[in-house]
Amino acid sequence: MVYAFKIAIIMNMKLSFLEDKKILILGMGKEGKDTLSFLRKNFPEKVLGVADQKDVKCQMSNVKIYFGKDYLKAIDDYDIIIKSPGISIHLPEIEKANKEKKLTSQTDIFFENCKGTIVGVTGTKGKSTTTTLIYQVLKEGGIRAHLIGNIGKPVLSYIHPPVEPGSSLFYPSKKDVFCYELSCHQLWNLKHSPHIAVFLNLFPEHLDYYKNFREYASSKANICRWQKADDFLIYNANDKNVKKIAQKSKAQKIPLKDYSNILKNVGIKKIPLLGEHNLLNIAAAIEVGKIFKIPNLKIKRGIENFKPLPHRLELVGTFKGITFYNDALSTIPETAIAALDALGDKVETILLGGYDRNIDFDNLAKKILNSKIKNIILFPTTGEKIWRAVQKEFQKKNYQSRDRIKSFFVDNMKDAVRIAFENTNQGKICLLSCASTSFSLFRDYKEKGNQFKKWVKYYGKT
């Protein structure tokens, strides 16, 4: 599959350009609220529009609110539409606004107005961990670095923030470096690429949002599509899809191939993260450190002192002789497979299933049947799909393991954890790594992971 880099008209998103435009904020989740706050601070008297399918509560003056099933009709009355990531790109009104060059995003505005250096990180998985690793390495190296976006401060707070007398805020300069985790939704339609781009991996994901994998991959490709010869692209050379995209970039390319050797070259002995897949994330952070000429000793210290993020192969603890791991951020089969590889044959129980994004589970089924897993606890709706894949795979080969695998279908975390305690032997591992997104039963991966930890600790004491 080849991903062609298209030529696009760059729409000016400088603050001076926005000043006399009629602006509508589309979607009033966390990012939409941040955008409204930013625009109000920079344009105190401007009348702003906000639109959301849900009822919007807003106490600010000079704000026109549109909500309900017809909320998208407001688009025609505005010059600039700042779309939140969660709103589908294939709604007719959105496609029309995009053709009319009215559509932009918080990310686009940040890139257009940022005075410092942007280190952007993308990939289907590993973005948050890698972005935070890079931030820690840069801080250790004395760089004035900032962690922004999904796992840090709102990005627009760093664009000409209003400074009150005595405030600790400052105006960012060219010395500032912004470590920015970039999802496919933030990259979609983006007409800028970061000075340093990190591209980790590319697996089928979000296929309920994009028409197909090609469209999803094209969105991801914006991480390097607009790079120039003096920019840098650090990429996973072992991922064929990433490699094909990287070949089109004009940036200076730094391929990541032998991850272990990259760690060895800076003297890293203590690896703070479980799993071979995390060696890629660490290697990427090391290469960013080298671009900034940070000494190996400081890179080593930044990596070895890293504290793993919650919900990513997080050790919950050992209760009644069973060790529990919370990998709630596992939303695709590849991450569940990686978790099983990291934890090995001690995994006896695994919790799987969630919202269906039209992803194939055949490889996960093979992994399960070749493992020592005895219990599969399954959430709707992909739980049934995963179990069918396991049964189908079993028909192809004579797996000895199939006779000892039991399936349990549940619709809440309390029952799932109770069943895990009842069926997992002492000295073994119970793993939450659902290979699906959380939205069928939970608000997000954090709620899912926190519920898992809550009920593990509850049943661990009773």
C-alpha cells in the first residue's frame, strides 16, 4: 500500500487572521471548552458560536449556543469552524465545510502560532508513553520542555497566554520545546508537521470513524507530510506501513530498527517498562535526546527514572496469591498480544472485549490458543466476536490448550473480577487487556481501569 502525499491550500490560522472572522466551535467536550476559553481571553468582545448535539451550559457573555439534532446547521453562518476531534469527518455538513476551506482545529491553530519547537508523536499505540519519555529526557537535559495535549496542559494555553500582574505565566519563545501527542483525529486535515516527528506504528484502528484503513493511515501520515529538509523524522523501520509513509517525507530520517542496541549505546541497564514493545518507545525518546545533543548520561537518567503511566500494563498488586495487571488502554488485538508476550506463561486469566470497531481478532485467537490461558472473561460486544474467533481457530488445528479454556460472558466489571478470583490459581496472573475500546460499558479506558483496580482491591480483602 502506497500513501501519496497530497498538495493542499494552507489556510491562515494566525490570531490576527481570526480576529475579524465569525468563529464557531463545534463540539463542547474538553477540547471545545479549552478553545472557547482561549478565544474569549484573546478576543474579549467577539461574539462566538458553540454547537453540540448535547445541551451546552455556558455562563460566558457574547456566546451563541446551538444544540440538538440540528446543531450542524449553524455551520453555514460562520467563516471558521473549529472542529473537535470526536465529531465525524464524514457528516455531509463537515465534508461541505472542509471543501469550502472553513474547517480547522485546535491543533492547526497551535501549529500556526507556536513560537517554539514542536516534537510530535503519533502511532496507533505507545503515543502517551513515548511523549512522556521524551519530555522527561528533555527536562533532564536542561531543555525548557512542556508536555501538552491529551496527557499535558491544553495546547492553546501556550499561545499568547494573557499574563496578569504577578502571574507565573510567561510568553513562550523559540527556546521552548513542546512534546505533543498527536492522535489520528488531531492529525486529520492538519496542514503542518512538527519539526521533529516520531512515528511509532500503524495498525487497523478507528475503523468506525474512517472509511477504511487507507484513510486512517493517510490521516496519520500528516505527522510527516509537510516536513521540510531541515526537519527530522524518527520512525519504526520494522513497521512496513510506517516505513512506506516515511519514504515520502522530505525530512532527515532516523530509522528505529535494533531497539536494544540503541538502549545499549547510551548505557541503559534498568528498563522501567514491561514488554519488548516498550523498547521502541524508549529508543524513540533516546533519538530525540540526541537531536538536542543531550549527553548520554542525562538521557540514561531520564529514561531510568521514568515512572510508567497508569492503565498501561500497570501492576495493581498481588491479592490472595493472584497478581493483577491493568492494561485498560489496550484497544486493539496487537496490544493484548504484546501484553501477553510481556507477562509470559503465568497469565491464566484475561479480560477481553468492548466496543466493536470492525477489527479482526484472528491473530489474538491464535495467541490465546498458544498460551497457558485457562479463563477468558468477555465483555460485550466484541467479547462474542473474540470467542467465535477462538473457536474458529481451534477448528483449524489441534490445539491442546483449547480443552482447558473456559469462557465467561459478563456485562460489568464487578462480576468480571469476582470470576477472576474464583477461577485463577495462586501464583498466576489475571490480565485486563481488552483488545477493544471501552465504550460499550465504560465512559473511557480510565473508568474501565479504575473499576478494575477498585474491584480487585475489594475482593482481595474479602
